[in-house]
Amino acid sequence: MSRHTPLELITRAPHRTGFVPGIAAAALLTLAWAAELGLRLAGGSVATSIAVSQAHGLLMLYGIFPFFMCGFCYTAVPRWLNVDAPAARSFVTMPLLLLAGVLCWLVGLRLGSSWLLAGTAAQLAAFSGLIATLGAMIRRSTVADKQHARWVVAGFALAATGLIFALLWLSGLLANGWWWTRHIALYGFLLPVFLTVTHRMLPFFSSSVLKPYTVWRPYWLLQLWLAGSVLHGALGIALLPQWPLDLLLAALFGYTSWRWQLRRSLAVPLLAMLHLAFAWLAPAFLLQALSGLGWISPLAGLHAITIGFFITMLVGFASRVMLGHSGRPLQASPALWRVYLLLHAVAVLRVAADIATGAANLLLAVAAILLALLFAGWLQLGTPWLLRQRVDGKEG
């Protein structure tokens, strides 16, 4: 077996190329947000060139998840489509552009709009490259079923659309551009891509572990999810009532979680990580409906989706990929399982902070600090999986 340095290993496999900067960005950005909330408890705040809440939203929506999506898609989509994996120049270039975008945004929060615009342009270039590369794979593929790949590319196209609105907003050409960016990124890009990958992979993984298990993933289900997500975002942009739709989505997600046999998955922690993450969607959209009726803050449902579903599902999927592609057994170690369960505790704390009236600021700070520590712990766990040779002696 040939020996490679960590840098060589990173550039030899797309999941390494995407996940290494992704975990680092997650640890850095959550730590920065924890510091900001700590300052707020002391009566201060970081001075930024745009509103701190908008900076937080932009960095959380586009500064973490795309790295992992890039690494995952360049690893999994060629298998879905039965085509050759992309050349190294593709799976290395796109994460580098994403990283350049995040770094420019961080500089721009201090130095102003030129850096913010440059960061947004770099991110837009990365998504354009992703769309072009994955689109070429779809065109080359001769498999009959290309739906999941097409829906992922559609999600990336909406991610690029959200970034175009961000450019208009940051350049002063569209005053409410951030409102459009926020909704498109959440409900046109992130939620649809997460749902598409979950629809494809979670029943498949379940069938390989739970015996007997009947795979249930009809396309009408995915189409309803995606239509509901995009419609929710469109109604939000237009300031129209969303709560009837949210109640329907909550019921549909709850039924799916039951149909996918959440309870049986608990016997296998690595599989349970995916099922428990998906289980957040039903209460998240119920909270969205309650906020639409004016009973609670709209941030409660938002953070149930972003932390409860996005982050826990991200850790579940990415950990599975890293373990499998490092030649290790597909088993969650006690340390990984503890980190994962504590992420759910963070989600509960964050939602409670959005509902609470008395100790909201303290709960916010505690949740943010704990999230930063957990990402740092995940970074420590993932380092040998990503920066060392496979333990089984294979390349990759």
C-alpha cells in the first residue's frame, strides 16, 4: 500500500475534500456565534458591516452544509447514475471556491460590502460548477431512474438563485433581497436536498440492517415533500398564511417516520442517527403551524428544522460516509453516539429559547456554546477518519 500525506489524502477522495473544510467551518462558525451570544449576555455585540442576525443566517445557511453536500454528491451520485466519478479538478475546485466564499464573508463582516460580494460570487461559482458537473453525469447516465440526481441539481440551482438575490441585496439593488435569499436557501435549497437524499438513502440503509424490512419510498411522497417545501417558502416570501400547509406536512412527515420504522431503528445506533434526525420534521412543522397562528415565535420551528433536522442528519450521514470510506465498521462508537444525542439536546434548548420568555438569552448562549463544543468533538472524532489512510489498506 502506498503512503500518502494528509494533504494528498484530502485531494484523492471527494468526501475528504468536502468534509474536511466542512467540519472545520462548522466548528469555527458555531464558535463565533457562541462568542457573539456570550457578548450579548454581557451587554455587548460584535460590530459587523451587515446586521448580525443576517450575517448569522448567511453563514449558517451557506457556510456549512454545501461542503458536505459537495463531498457527498461527488461520492454518491456517480453510483446512483452508474457513471465514472468526477475528475479531481472538479471535486477539489468546488470546495475551495466554497471555502474562499466563507473566508471572504468573514473578512467582509469587518471590511464591508466588496468582500461580501466577492464571497457571494465565489459561492455562486461553486454552485455553478456543481450544477455543470452533476448535470453532465445525468446526461451521460443510461440508468432508468435519475430522479434523485435531478432533484438534487434542481436544489443546487435554487441555491444559486438565492445567492443571486444575495448579490442584489449586498450591492444595494434590492432592499429586501435578504428576505428572498433566506427563504430560497431554506425551502428551495437545503430542505429539498436533505429530503431528496433522505428519501433515497434512509430506507436503503434500513433494509440492509433491519430484517425483514420492506423498502417504502414512493416518488409521490418525495414530490409532495418537495412541492410542500417550495410552496412554504413561496408563501413566506409573499407573507401569506402557511399554517394549513405546515399541518399537512407535519402529518405527512410523522406518518413517514412511523412507516420507516423509527422504533426498530433504535437497536442500531448508526441507523437510529438517521431516523431520529428525520423524526424532527413532524414537530418542526407543527411548531411552524403554531407560529403561523401567532401562538409562538416563528424561530422555534425554524431552529427545529435547522438544528433538529439539518445538523443531526448531517452528522448522521457524514459519520456513516466517513466510517465506511475509512474502512472502519459501520458502527457508532459510544463517543459518536454521545455527541449525536447531545446535538438533539442542543436542538431542544434552542427551541425552548425561542418559546421561553424569561431565560431566553441564557438558553441561547448555552445552546450555542454546547453546539460549538460538539462540533469540536466531532472534528476530533473525524480527524483520523479523514486525514489517515484507510484501515483496510484500500485506496480512497
